[in-house]
Amino acid sequence: MDIVVSKEALNWFKDEMEAEPGENIRFFARYGGSSKLHAGFSLGVTKDTPDEAAAESTYDNLLFFVEERDKWYFDGHNLHVLFNESTGELEYDYKKA
């Protein structure tokens, strides 16, 4: 599984989450909402430290990761993190690996 973060989304993490070089950003399955992959679940994001990472990508010395326990959520897809200019929010796209 790959995690791809667009330049615009990377800037969102730096501005909105005040992410600084050396910090870690975790994507995780959370109960509630819905996504293209699972009804009743959505993707959460937080600063955290990897325990048992299933996937990792680094951009500008920021580590983005998914823990092994959340790998099921992606159902064999890669995660693409994008920024929507019109809403000013992140968007997630899932592409079959």
C-alpha cells in the first residue's frame, strides 16, 4: 500500500495541523461517516508515533503512515491525499494497488 500526498495537501498539513519536520501523521479508520470504501467508517488523521506501520511515506521530513490494525480499511487500495481548492479541505482518493 502506498500513501501519496499532493504538494497542496502537504501545505495543508503544515498550515492547519502545524506539522513540522520530524513529526508523524497517522491515517486511521474511524467509526462514523462514510467513504468510497466503507459505509459507516471514515478516514481520520492525527499526529502520532508509529507502532506497527503497514505503510509509510515521507514528504519534506514529515512521515505519513497507516498502522497495521487499520490496513483493512484500505481494502487493497493506495491512499492519495489531495487538497480541494474550492472547499479548502483535504480529499482522499483510493486507487486499487
